[in-house]
Amino acid sequence: MFLRSSGLVFVSLIFFSSPAIALEPGQCGPAAEIQAALKAEGQVPVVIGNRVTTRKDRPVNIFTANSSGVGYSLEGDAPQGQKSKTVCVGVRYRDLRLNDINSPVVPAWALIGNDVRTCVEALRPI
């Protein structure tokens, strides 16, 4: 009797303590499954638009992020406004931070160097 009840506790601990499985770059799947995985991670769309291409089809591209600083670049198999059947993960990002564009102050974490002049020099084309 003791072993049986201990086994149930052990199984339930493993089940409830398992972390959500993250999506991986290159992974494709039905749109509903990818959406469910994104929702489980607290992902929200930040940018949505059609990929610019010379092909006739212009698949939707979605950039997502969550409050933990993790995000994805995703591509559907249909243009924005049409329902994609399959969605593929292009890239998984970490340490994402978004800044309020209406704020007149550039946050310190957004600077490449110690001051704005250093940033401008670093971004200047060679």
C-alpha cells in the first residue's frame, strides 16, 4: 500500500514540475499547435506583416515576445489576413527588451557604449 501511494505522489510531482517545452528554430507544425505552445509561454505578437519577396506569395511573418525576454520569429504559409495551416519557427530570441518609442530618454541598456556619441560611431558604416 505504501509503495502504491508513494508512486502516485512521485508521478504527480514529475508531471506538475515539468517545464513547458520551448519551440525550436526550424520546427514547423499545425498553426493551432504552435499557437498553443506560444500561449503556454506567454508569447504575444509584437510585429505582424507579410515577408517582402519577389515571389507571388507573401507569407505572414510574426515576431513575438514574452515578459521573460524570450521571443520568436515565425512564418506562416499564407499572407496576413488569411489563416495559415502551418507555421514554422525561424529564430528563437532571448534577452529581449522593448523600449517605449514615445519616451525621450534612451535607456542605458540600449546603448552600445557609454554615451550616444559612441553608439553613433559604432553604427556608422565603414
